[in-house]
Amino acid sequence: MTAKSIQTKPIEGQKPGTSGLRKKTKTFMEPHYLENFIQAIWESIGGVKGKTLVLGGDGRYFNDRAAQVILRMAAASGAKKVIVGQNALMSTPAASNLIRQKKTDGGIIMSASHNPGGPDEDFGVKFNMPNGGPAPEEVTNRMVKATQSIKDYLILEAQDVDLSKRGATKLGDMEIDVVDPVKDYAQLMEQLFDFRAIKGLFEKGFTMRFDAMHAVTGPYAKAILEGRLGAPAGTVVNAEPKPDFGGGHPDPNPIWAKELMDLMMGEEAPDFGAASDGDGDRNMILGRGCYVGPSDSLAVLAANATLAPAYREGLKGVARSMPTSRALDRVAAKRGLDCYETPTGWKFFGNLLDDGRITLCGEESAGTGSDHVREKDGLWAVLLWLNILAKTGKSVQEIMDAHWAEFGRNFYSRHDYEAVDAKKANEMMDALRARLPDLPGTIIHGRTVEAANEFAYDDPVDGSRSEGQGLRVMFEDGGRIVYRLSGTGTVGATLRVYIEDVSDDPESFGDDPQDALADMIAIADELAGIEEHTGRDEPDVRT
């Protein structure tokens, strides 16, 4: 086996977004595309000579081939060891945990998260730092710079490594350790939560449906829910990870997890329902006849976290991404907790977690997590909910009713306009941005604008500043509208509009969010001229 230097040249557009580089799978399969980006990662972290890395992915199409390329490149560049999930599978939170547990020099996760998979769909690659969290902007900026000047990369000429069998092997001088991707993660969950209490729920006849969406959390959920916690066989459905996620869209929301949603809203609904996404870092929570929005879920978990052993001594603080509803802020105020507002992207929570400023954090896009890893963690959120249900003896709806009675309700919805012409979307944002200074004091549909600005974040730990993080319009009565162009899609632009209103009237708590937000939705369209600029008269997805 010999290391071979391959001549190449820069490929345009290799710029990571909030969670790594995501493109169409066929783009990643083009000559040199994957290799160029992996080489850029090596250069951004000072090379991999003598280093130990973790490697895994969500099992989507091209995952297996990409893993072999990455291993040969790591071996050619002098890496000491790579810890790989069996069959190159590993959920994103499990990878973060393994990086931290084994004290490695970081890891590569092959995933496009909640995006669909298959030869005509999406693929992605991201690097996680030694703390287990996504690479910060300074590192991803170095990656971009490296992609723009690359001339060659090293790769070992060798046969494929058998990743189906656990154990140690060699690739050139590099050690490869193929591990059970579930074991260490499951052990961590057992340390965090009261498994005895949760197991007692199932022994008493508590029923649940977990939809793994043919994604990576299937084996994890089977091992933990049905294995360690004793949930009946069949509790976990769509448990086998498939390269195209069974033809579905592995995004846990009412649109793409419709089968689960219909079940939970029907007469035969179990007590609890949950789903997770492609790489296991997102979640959806449901009760019988009750959908819990991600922002509400985050607030409920923060308010009740001390019922779980890991958080019994209290929370250090909490954080949310800026577009996430301010329901968490209300919990923090009543509990006397510091509450941080960060840009979208889990990497911004990393410094706060590492500095011991926060314990729980989350974002409206169905991601919640804590200081146990440096990624959002879908199954962790499900288990914390089960811990709360076991300790309180309440149903999901009763938990929500009690929460709103104590803190009031933040009605909230995100409207996604997908695959919008990027030029038109940017023109709309530019036009709205120019109007922001003149909006305070303006009355729209009887609502007075209190403030309007473009969010910028000054990191309280390292002093770094992140600008251009979304346009927001706040109203005097607590309403709020946020506009962002997402960096997680692969075609065109995705316009995300986040709409929020507040109520302390118990008579309104049961209202449908879309009805409660009708005025704010009309204002959001009118302010930005969404239909005028994009030609869309309604969003593709409402969550």
C-alpha cells in the first residue's frame, strides 16, 4: 500500500453552512469533490499526522463509499487511528459523545441531517472538534480558504476496509477500530436518566410509538427503548436505516412524519409519540391528541429537567437560537436562570457549554440538548420527556396545560418557502433590511413596532462577533417576526419566517397556533412582500 499524491484544482462552492458542507449526492460523487473537501479539513486543523479521529454517518446513499475514501486519505496523511461505527453508521450525538469519551482529536460525520437521501438527493460532511461540537466559524473559514487554493491531496492505494465486523484492523500504518455505534451512547443515557422509573411506566401499560424514519436512530431506539427500558416489541417503527430513508424525508415534523401524526391524533393513539431525523440530532414530541412544538418542548424540558438525575442539582443556565420562541426566556426569568440568545447553528452553543454557563439549550428546528455532548440530541430529548412523564404521572397534554398555566403561552410557527429563486429571495431581504430603521413606531394591523434590526451576536466567552444572523421585527405587545435565508438546503434558497405572539389568557391556550397567529402571519407577508418578491402565496411547510 502506497500513498499517492493526486493533482487537483479548486472547486467552486465548497463553503460549509451552519452544519458542514451539504450538496447533492451526485455533486459529492464527482471527481475530486469529496477528496478536495476532506483535504481542506485536514489543512484547517493543522493536519492529521499522529491524530485520532472518529468517523461515522447516518447511512444515507454514498455513506459507505465516502467512508472508504476518508479512511484512505487519513491513512495517507499519517493519522494514528480512526474509530469507526460498524458499517460506517453513527448518530451525530453518539459521535460527539465518542469524541469526548475517547478524548480524540475530533471526528468526521457524514450526514445531511434532515435532508432526504439517495442518488438524486443530498449528502453532507462536517468536522467536529475535540470538544465534540461542530467546527466554529474560524475553522470553517480556514476550510473555505483551503478549498480555494488546493493543488493536490494524498490518498492510500488500498482495498476497502471491512467495516461490517467489529474489532481492530490496520490500513497502512493507521489503526482502525470498528466499534458498536450504540453501546457507549446507551450507557451515557442510562447515567443521565432514571431508567428504573421509565421502565416502570412501560410495566404499568404505558404505550409509545417511536418513528425512526428509516434513519440512524433505529438501532439506538431499539436498543434503549425496547431493550433496556422494556418497551414492547414494535414500539420502534421504521427502525432499519436505509440509504434513501425508505423513500421518505427524514425530518421529524407533522408534514414528513404524517403517519405518526395521524396515529397520535386518532382514536387508537398511544400515550406518547416521538420521531427523530436522519442523523439522530432532531426530535418531534407528541402526546395523545397533542403536538408539542419544538420551542414549547425546550421550555418544558428546562422547567422540569431537575426531575432527571443528571440535572437534579439545577441548571447553570439555558440558551436558545435567536429565531426560537421566547417561551424559554419566561422559564428562565421565573427560575432565576441566565438565558442566552445565539445565532442559528449548534456550534454557537459550544462556547457557552464549555464555559459552564449553560446546561440546556435548543432551537426551533427540533433540536434540543444539554452539556452531556456538544450536539443536539433527539433521543436524549425523548428520554428526558419520558423521565418527566414517569416522575409526574401526567400525560403530555397535562404537562403542557400546567406549563402554560404557570408561564403563559408563546404561540409560534415557522413558515418555510423552499427552493425559492436565490436572487429574488436576497432582493426581498435587502429591501426589508433597508426599511428596518424606519419601522419602530409604525402601526401595522393595529400592532405597534417596538424595534427592528438585524441580529448580530457577540460571544461572551471568546469575544467573537457574528453578523447578518436574521432580520427581526418586535412589537410592543410581545409579538415578533424573524426572517432568515437558511444555509441547510441544497437547491435555491429556503426562506424561513418565524412568527410569534404571546398570551397570558388561559381561555386562549387551547387555540390552534395558525389561528392565533393569523394577524401576525398577514403582517409578516405584508412587511416583507413575500408573495410579491417570490411569487409564493403560501409556505411549503408550516411547523
